[in-house]
Amino acid sequence: MGILLRFLGTVFAVLLAAYVVPGFTVESFYVAAIVALILGVLNITVKPILFVLTLPLNILTFGLFTFVLNALLLWFVASFVQGFSVAGFLPALLGSLVITIVNWALHKLT
């Protein structure tokens, strides 16, 4: 049940980011679900490797570089998922911030 709730929370977060952040567009719920699924897979497989590789920079910025990693992963997903587009790095950063805050709040509530 926890995995399904986390997945649906990420889908909601992607849709909310598309509503709030200009330059961040999602065509439908189905596309948001695909984006959430791909982000989940990337967060499990690729993100830990990137985090270790950028650990000195992360320590230097007190962990704030993690937001940049999230934005780059989100921008990467937008490059190959049709129906999902991010207009540049700043919308990707703001969108990843919205997604992170929603996922954090959902984690705190459950």
C-alpha cells in the first residue's frame, strides 16, 4: 500500500508542478503516471550513483546540489517522454522543488 500511495503522490506532484510552474507542461494524467514511474526508477537506480559522484559538491553546498540533481533528472525525463515538456533548467528546478515538497509532505503525513 505504501508504494501505491507514494506513486500516486508523485503523480499528483507532477500534475501540481505543471499547474503551478510556467514552462512545465503535462498533457494528461496518463503522461504524469509515466513520468512518475520513470522518475521512480531513475531515483532508485541512477540517483544514488550521481549522488556519490557529486558528494564533494553536495557537501560544499550543504546538500542543496541535490535539488540540481533532481532538476537534471526531471529535465532528462522530459527529453524522451512525449506529452511532457520542460522549457528549460529553471522550470525543471522549480518543478523538482514542487515535487520534492509534495513528496516530503506526503511522507510526513503517512
